[in-house]
Amino acid sequence: MKRSYVPVALLLAILMLNIIFTQYMVHQYFYEKYTNTIIAAAINIILFPVALIIYKKGVKVND
């Protein structure tokens, strides 16, 4: 059975987005821009279930 590397690439992209938005959130918090901090935190929270869905579909395909 051939392995699909698309889910792995998508998970890596989501991980990179999580790192970027976490760094942005810390930066905005330091400069006391709390609305931007909350928006970046919300995006991080939204990305987590997306990563879980991609992971579960990737595992199902490779079984």
C-alpha cells in the first residue's frame, strides 16, 4: 500500500501556523494590544481541531 504524504505536509503547515500565531500573540500581548492577542489565540484554538481531523483522515487512509 502506498503511503500518502499529503496529510503529513498539511500537519506540518498547521504546526508552522501555530508557531507563527503563538509568536504573534506573545508579541501583541507584550505591546498591550489585547484584541489582537485574543484573535491570535482564537486562531490557535481553531487550528487544533483542524489538525485532529487531518490526522484522523490520514490515519484512516494509511490503515
